[in-house]
Amino acid sequence: MTDTPKTSLATQLIARFGDTLSISTVRNETVAELAAADLIAVATALRDEPAFRFSELIDLCGIDYLGYGQTEWDTETVSGTGFSRGVEGEAQGRFDWAGRPRGGNRPRRFAAVIQLLSLEHNRRLRLRVFCADDSLPMVPSLTLVWPGVNWFEREAFDLYGIIFDGHPDLRRILTDYGFVGHPFRKDFPLIGNVEVRYDPLQKRVIYEPVSIEPRVLVPRTIRDDADLMQAKAEAADHWREN
């Protein structure tokens, strides 16, 4: 007697939720994309229904897709003996809002990604929920479905500015009191907006505008360096002589 082949998770999700979910499987990882309005109902079903039993929420994080799919690196136009350099200034923190990257492969900027685990069926599932409004990114809170997500949602709120509607205590969790902005957004300056120091005259901590000049070190990739080739040749000669 042979075992019946196990139905794939993607097939089960399509049969159960239909067009509510957009399913993709890459490198054996199943990803389900859905609208924010459907998140609570789908999450509850994934937790409670015997076919799924995703009892564990492993992680929740935010994503900023600003400039997604674009690159600042010269690759095809550099010489064979030169360096590949980031010249367009499109990486995180290297542009102001007016000069932000345009286009990309995503029509919406912010998303919340949820990692689920079914201990009963030994399966994992990734949910991705895009925020409908880039200026006020918001998705429903999952604290009533998986209470342990409380701090994860606070982290995504703190770092990306994503609001989790219905969260019982949505406060910053990593940044300091009075922090301005959300540091994981791609348009957040690398040097920050303010600096903090202790003033011995006032005998208190004070906040001031950043006084340092922005300076970004761009890594370089060696493609074919003549000096290294010469060094290797000299090392080989030295080895033969000795």
C-alpha cells in the first residue's frame, strides 16, 4: 500500500479562498498576497481550520518598496579594468523626497509581511498585505488572532510608520522619545534628522539639528585589477626561487 500524495499548500489555499488570495510558490516557499480588508477573516481561518492550523505567527515586518527593482550600480557601462560604482544615489537614505526613485515594479509602496507556521502540518506560509494609501499606510492589527504579534506590529510602526488598526497600544518600541520620522523608510536620511547630546550648562539632554555633513562611502567591486595581477606574478616568482 502506497501513501497518498500530500496536496500542496498552494492548491489547498486556492480551493479554500479562491480569488481572495494571489498565490505564488518560489523555491518551495508559498506566498499569499491579499487585501487588507480580507486579512482578519483569512488569518482566522488559517489559524482555526483543520486543513491549515497555522497556530504560530513567527514574525511580522514592514517593507518599503520605494524604488523596488531599480539599481544605482553601473554594471554594463564600466570598463573591464575599472570599478563598479553606485552613481545614481538611489539607495536608502541617499536622496531627498523630490529626487526619490520613480517607477519600479510595485504600484504601492508599503506592505506588511507575516510569517506563519503550522506545527500540526509542518508547513510555513508567508502573507503579504499592501497598504492602500502610501501617505497613511494602514492594515488591520492581528493581535486578536495571534496576541504575540503585539511587539512585531509596534516595531513595524516605529521603523516604517505602518499603522495597525485596532492595536491596543501602538507606540514606538525601538527609537527614542520624540524621534522624528521612521528610520527604515528608504527616504530617511542616513545621518538622521536630529542629534542628541548632554549639555553640562543646562544639565539635561538636548536635541539639535544634525551638524555633520552627509558623507556616504560607496563600496567598489574590483573587476580586473592590474596591481593584484602583478602581485600574484611576483609571489609566484618568489615561490619558485625559494
